Amino acid sequence: MTRPAVARFTSESARTKFLRAYDEAMRLWPQPRTERDIETRFGTVHVHRYGPATGEPIVLLHGHGANASTWYPQVAALGEHHPVYAIDTIDDPGRSIQRVTVTDSLDNAAWINDVLAGLDLDNVHLIGLSYGGWLTLNQAIYGPERLATITALDPGGLQKVRIRFYLSMLAGLFALGTPPRLRARLARLLANSALILPRELTTPVRISALTFKPDRPPARPFSDDELRSIHLPALVLLAQRSTLLDPRTALARTTELLPDVRAEIVPNAGHGLPAEVPDVVNARVLRFIAEARVPSPDDQPTQTPSSGEQDPG
């Protein structure tokens, strides 16, 4: 996947307008919340943090055209026992600033690894939605060394992006300008939960859709060999009413190719799973992480000096 230029707003005034709306959206997050800028080889990446000082870290990657604020339905639940980090993807509209073009899978794995290293994070539970799900799968393939598990929510990379997805995005953008009552009906019809999100979240997305360039090429499907190479514990949640994927085909491919995966289709849910069914997503993710928990040194069994005999079995 090649990007023709560095991501940017069309003008400084457009960026200023977007950032005002972005900051208002971030007020939906629980407090206390901290922010950091991490320098990478491709630019400055902005990261929000919430949760305890210790614990296995959870890192969140949002979908195309979005930003870290959209994770607000997850942050309090995931951050009860885990430090949670939400990244503004380097080539999406947010507070990250791209300076070097990201051209392929290796580049995407490199900038994310730079962020994890800059935050001094290891044994990371990486979670991504849609294009963020593509980034999550890509990281497990090309940069898994700092990861403990991955969770992909209706991710790109399992199939070619369908025309229906682009039509749904276009229809959703127009629907954002309709009255709230009609918007709720359109959300059900289009399986687009973004239409019923709080105004604070939809405003920056609407601004950036008109003023942020260039557009990213579609997320390419991963090959069978790439998916087979993922040996981390993986959770894949697919939306029954997904506009991005055919969920049954995606489920079959996931369970066939990923060596250590839990995958399921979430009934009656659309592509925006975390916003549409947050309690389901949060419960599934926390259970998965708990059961795949990385043992700490204190968890290791005490070694008894060997007498030289082989342990039977």
C-alpha cells in the first residue's frame, strides 16, 4: 500500500478548526488523562493515556479518518486495571504530524514500533478497529516483538475492500447533516453507528473529511502466508452487518489461517462495533486479555535443583 504524499490539512485554518473540535471530543474521556508526543522516523505521533500506573498495557488504533477520541466508550472499562494508550494514527487527522511518507507494511510496522519503544512498552495488548485492525494484523506480521496479544475489530486486511463500504461512508457523511431523528433511522438502515455518536465525536470527523488530504489507498488484503505467520494470541470480532467484510467468509479465513485465534461474528452489529455494542466489545476484550495474560517473573514456578534425572512425561 502506497501513499502518494504526506498527510496534511488543506490549510492552517482548517487544522485549527479541526483541533478545536478534536479537543472538545477528547473531553468525553474519563479523567485523569495525560498526553504525549512521540518522535518517530515518520513524524510526531500523539498519544493519550488513561489508567493505573502499572499493569499490562493496552494500545488502541482507531479507524480510517478518525482519531483517539472515538475510543471513549472503551477507555473507562479497559483502563480499570490496565494502562490504556490511544494513538492518533500518523497519517489520519488528529494531533499527530506526519513528515515522511509511509509507503508499505514495513513502514507501518516501523512507526508503530517507534511509538511503543518511545513509550517504553512491552507485552502490549494491541487493539484496532477497521483500518486500525489492519494496522494491528500488520504489526503482528511485521513487528510483533513488543506485543503480547492482538485484537482486530471488523478489520481490514481479510478481504478486498468492498464497493459497499465506500458507498456506506459517502452516505454516512451526507447523513450527518440530517436531523437527529432521521439520523437514527439512517444509522439502522446503513448499519453505521457513527450517525448516532455524540455530536462532539462526529464534528471533527465531518471537518476532517472535507479538509484533510490526501486520501489513503484501500487497505490491501494480507496473503495466506502473512496471516499464517501470526503466532500471537488473537481475538477477531466481526460484525454481522459489516459493510467492510462478508463476515462468514472473513470468519472462515481467519479461523483457517491464524494459528492461535478466537473469532466470532457479533450478532446484529454494524462495522462500528466499539461504539455500537461497547459492553460486548469490552467484555470480550477483557476476558481474552485475562485468559492470555503474559506471566510475570513472580508467576514462574520455583525451580528445584535437578538431581540429573529426567522429569517423567
